Amino acid sequence: MAATDEQPTVKLVVHCRRCHGWLLAAASVSAGIGPRCAIAERAEQRAAAARPLTLFDVAA
């Protein structure tokens, strides 16, 4: 047996909450969403906020 001083590398990876792709970057892992999905999610939120109210929205 050969003696090695190498230690195994452990990296935390998670799935994106939006597209379920693998997240590798530390910032993405902590946020739970990838950068592309975060941009798309913010755009959808802005579009939903800018949507005009209808009578159905007022009644609810």
C-alpha cells in the first residue's frame, strides 16, 4: 500500500429550487438558486407586480 498525504475534497452541492440543476458556487448554494434562475425569478416578480388589477383581484 502506498501512503498518501492527500485528503479527500468535500464540496457541498444542492439543486436549484427553480430548475433543479446542480449548484456548485458557494453563493448559489447559500441562496438556493442559480444566477440565471434568480434573474428570471426577479423578472417574473416585477412583471406580476406591474400587472394591472382586475375586478377579480379586487373581489378577492
